[in-house]
Amino acid sequence: MKKVAILQSNYIPWRGYFDIISKADEFILYDEVQYTKRDWRNRNKIKTAGVSIWLTIPVLSSTSMRISDVQIDGNFWQKKHYKSITENYSKAPFYKQVKPMLEKVYLESDYALLSEVNLKCLEHITAYLEISTKITPSSNFAKTTLDRNQRLVELVKHVGGDTYLTGPSALGYLNIEMFKDNGISVECIDYTYYSEYPQLHGTFDPGVSIIDTIMMLGRDAKITFLGAFNAIKS
């Protein structure tokens, strides 16, 4: 059995994103779809002493563009994001351990495209968490269909998968019968079983970036990945 997960390209996503990656044998970064503004593609949240704030990558984009084609508007944001993270998490238990990884992401590389940033973040964070799942952008694979479900099936088959792993939001559009007809089973993670963990700065916020989780728990961040599998059967 080979499990394949496919998720849209997001910036420093939350722990559920990495839960799915950790449970897959191969992860496909879905960057060929239409870019959406004011979404998770180029922004995410961190905790501060006040409220949770957005870190947003400035981009040159329109909603007619694919995520993989979205260009970044300058590089000034890199030091700004690095400063926001380090200042707000300087008292976190694993700050010193995580900081070198942040330096590699924000201070040692320059980026032209949004997908480059998102892929680099995934690579560094999964390496830190000792998640060995192979990660490949979907734009690397030949495309023969415009149908969303058929494309997902095609991608799973491209990498020799027989199980498609996804989150609960996908159940609203997935054609389960199409996957079944192609010899692919579908499994869905249930995020409702996630445990809370200690956070800085007040009330627990479950929707913040994985940066928060690893700052507080280090590599043990994976212990909060308690999503239960619900195998979808037809």
C-alpha cells in the first residue's frame, strides 16, 4: 500500500498540514491550481502578546494565475517575518533549537516565486520534525485533464499510489466513486481529536502556524498529531 497526500501550497501551515504529510508515503504540493487572495497561500498566523497576527508575503498576483506562477514583491518581508517570529517566541522553550532553521529559511535564501518559499519551508520543517515523506510539486507532473477529481486521481497514479489521504474539507468535492473505479481508496484525517498544548500569550489558538507548535514542543510537536483516521468506504 502506498499512501499519497495532495494539499494546496500554503505558507508555514498549521500542524494538521504536517500531520497529513507525516502519515503519507509521498506528498504532492498542489501548486498548479488557481491562486486565491486573502487565503493561506501566502500568509499564516503566529501568537503575540496581544492577538494572533498574520505574517503575509507580498506578492504580484491575480486570481487568474496559478500558485506556481505567483511572484514575490521584493525580499524585505523575509527579515520582517524573521524578526516577528524571533521577538514573539524568544521565551519559548525550544526557541534556541528552532532559530537556526528559521535563519536558513529567512536569512540565507532569496526567493522569486511564492511556491519556492512554501516548498523550502516544508522541506526545512519536515526535516526538523524528522518526517521523511518525499515532497514534490504537482507542477512537475504531466497534466492531461482539467477536471479536479480526475487530476487528483492522475497525480496519485503518477507516483504509484493506491490510497489518497486528505483532510475533512475535501469531502465536499471529492468524487469517491471515481477514485474507487481507479483502484484508489480514500482516507480522511479527523482533526477534532487534536490535543491542546501550552502556548505563550494567553488563550490557546488552534489555528496558528506550525512555527508556534515547534517553538513550544520542539520535535515532540508530533505528539499533538492525534488526528484519527476515518477510512471512507463505499
